Amino acid sequence: MLTGNKGEWSEIYALFKLLGDKQLFAGDANLNKVEELFYPIIKIIRNESGGHFEYEISGDLVIISGGKEKLRIPVKTFTEQASKLLTKIKGEKGTFGIPEVEAFMTSINCQTLKAKSTSKTDIRIVIHDQRIKQTAELGFSIKSQVGNDSTILNAGKTTNFIYKISGFKPTAKEIKVINEIETKSKIKDRIEAIKKQGGKFKFITLENSIFKNNLVLIDSLLPNIVAEIIKTFFTTTLSSTKDLTDSINKANPLGYDTQFAHTFYDYKIKRFLTDVALGMTPSKVWTGIYDATGGYLIVKENGDILCYHIYNSNQFEDYLFANTKLETASSTRHDFGKIYEDNGQIYFKLNLQIRFK
């Protein structure tokens, strides 16, 4: 039996729902459907373990090819199956199977929950773009709001930022006392204890040179900007990307010339989020080539699917900027949040993880 979590079953839901809808609607920054901006779907392509399958929409039928024989299934069948599947996804927890949906999946050559892919692309859709009067095959990453909020950037030791502490020369005992603070907000409380002793945090570098250079590729000062955002997250009550960026925009820690009201920090953080969303990962060298060439498909709680398309890059950037937040990952697993010594200097690592709100 196939089993998966809400996010994985949402990929199958997206396939059924889009074939039933026959079109893809764009969304705005606030997750509202933009009724006048939609793309007729010509076909959907899935790479399965058993091969490459195409689901082509022809009037009221979906023609499925790639198997031994062509199948013809009414569009309304996909609408019915999508509705049934959404109800099941909402009612389940953890990892689960849905035998009656699996039976239908098997009948249409859909054998796995997650399409076979090494990139951020979960589904490939051939759309007709009415503005340029052309068809285009686009790869989309699917994010579901039906389950838990999904991450946009996963934490790891690769996402640790290193800060040097000055103005505070602790003894070994003082270091031990601070590092053993185990409150619910232990990282923030350890930082607060250091600051109370006159300690100041200065960003030095990233733990991982590939991630550092990926950021520099996007913008030479991006490591410093992201480091300021992380430090603000761990020293204030702010967590949303927008609020954190607004905060450093006011403080202007990098000393940009703001006399003409250029939005330096907003612009650079939006670029960063877009590159992360469409292909950049901390551990691989980033060349600027997007994996998800179409953008994002968001499966909303009510079952609607919205498309955030890199053709409409401003809407896509605004969506990411307005709907993401920083969060604290496991400090023991990723080895951050403690004072440590190196060559007579003391340092402190903070970690970056970004999740959808």
C-alpha cells in the first residue's frame, strides 16, 4: 500500500485537481486568486518509476499516454477524485494510505506519490500563455497548506552563521553557565546573558563556504544582510521575513545611501528567497539556473491551487516575502547556539531555517 504524509498526498491532489480544472490560476501576495490571470492547461507530465506519462486534456477527456495503451478518462472523474482525496487528506494525521484513491491512481499509471525528480520540480505542466500566444512547458514545486507549514530553506550545519563576540572575556566557568541555559527560548536567553556582560556580536563568516559563495553570487553583501536578519530574529520577538527586513531597513546596519528611499534590503532578500525557492540549496554550488522553471503551486487549505509564476516575478517575490518566517531549528543536531573558543577568541553560531507561515 502507498503511504505518505499530507504534503506528499497533496502532490496527487494537485494532479487530479488541475486536470479537473483544466486551467491554472495565478495568486497574489495574500494568497488570493487573480481571476483574470489564468493559463489553460494543455497537458501534465509526470516521471514515474515505470516511465514518463503524459496527461493531455482534450475537451472533456484526459488522454493518458506513456503506458502500453492510451487511456481516455472523463475530466469530471478527476474532479470527483480530487474532492474525495482532499477530504481524506484533511481527516488524516502523520503518514497514511488511502486504498480507494490508490486504486484509481493505479488505473491511470500513477504509481508513486512523489514524482521522480532530483530537482525542486514536483510537476511539469504544458500551458498556453495567452499573452505571448505560445505554449510553454514549465516545472513547478508544490507547496501544500493542507498539512504542516513546509520549509523553503532547511536547516543544517551548512546554514550556520559565525559571529565573533567582543567586549566580554568570560572565564571557563562563565562559558559553562551560559552554555547550560536550557530554557524554552535557550538560544535567545544565552545571547541575552552574553549581552548583559557587555558582549557584542559581529558577523564573521558562514560555516559552509559553498553556501557563503552562493549568497555572494546573488549579491556580494548578502551574507552580511542575512546575518543581520538572523541576529535580529534571535534578539527580538520578530520572526516574519518581512518584519525582520523592515527592522534592518530602519537600522540600515550596512550603511547604504538611503537618501533617495532605495529599498536595498527588501530587494536583496526577495532575490535571495526567489533563488532558494527555485533551486538554490546551501550545499551545492549555485549557478543561477532555476530547477523549478515555472515557480510554485500552492495547495490552499480550501483546495484551491494557485500558481506563482516566474513570468510574474514581482508577484512571486511579494508572495515569498509576505508568507515566510524564520524559525529555530534543533541546536544540538546542527551544532549552534553555544559559546566556543578558537585561538583565544570567542565565537557563537546562529542558524538559518526558513518556513512558510
